[in-house]
Amino acid sequence: METLREISENYREILWDAVNCDELSSEMIEKITSTNEKFDKKIENMAYVAEEITAKCNVAKNEVDRLNDRIKRWQKNLDSLKEYMKNEMLSIGKNKVESPFYTVRIRRSEACEVDKDFIAEAKEKNLTALLRVIPEKIEPDKTAIKDYINSGKALQHAKIVEKQSLNIK
């Protein structure tokens, strides 16, 4: 079976021969017509393949979207379950539960919380080292802010807060 490129090359050769001859014979017209039909049929078949690939892409994209939605639901359920376990453990004063399979413990960690006015404060006080630039977006660099505050300096719109998270091993 001829490729589209082979048909195109053949078609150009036939047309070149037709342009360079004095008179078009019925044989030459038949070659042009036949090659033109082959070309059109090849393009039509390739269009079918393109449509099939497009459909497969859409099916795959829909499946990815469906799976991403499922992952989000599972993550939300997991977060709710961990929060529920943490709150109930704290309500009875337990920080650790050990079993043959798991050790569930509440550990303390520090996190930096920043309010909406922090970026303006950092710019005003020329503390741009506490900001990180993400293309077309400026956001607080919480690690740098935490280090800054831990070094004994104060910021009006940022503070260190103690948080708790549940760790399952």
C-alpha cells in the first residue's frame, strides 16, 4: 500500500509531465484522475484514524479527570478521618496509641501563618528576602519568615503557631 508521500510524489510527477507536454492524452487525464482519487481516499482514511485517536484521547482525559476526582474525595476522607482521630485522642489526653500493626501519635510541629497584609509589610520594610517570586505571582516564603521570626525579630502580619498533626506508621 502506498504512503501519502508516495502518492503525493507520484501526483507531482504526473502534473509536471502534464504541464510539459503539448497535448493532454486521455491516458494522462486518466492517470491524473486515478492519482487524485488515491490521494483523496488516503486523506479520508487518515481522517478516520485522526478521529479515532481524538476519541481515544478524550476517553483517556475523561478517565484521568474521573480518577483525579476520586483521589480528591479519598484525600478529603483521609484528612477528615485523621482530624477525627486526633481530636478524640486529645479529648481524652492521649498522645500515642500503640498496636501490633500501627503506632498512632500526635506530634507537635511549628508552622508559619501569614495574613493577607504580609506581602505589603515585607515590601514596606524592604524584607524581600522573605518573599519568593513565582512567575507572575509573589507569595510569602514561610521558611524564611520562620527563620526571621526565630532570630528574634518581629513581624506584624506573620507569627509562629504550634500545630498538631497525626502520624500513622
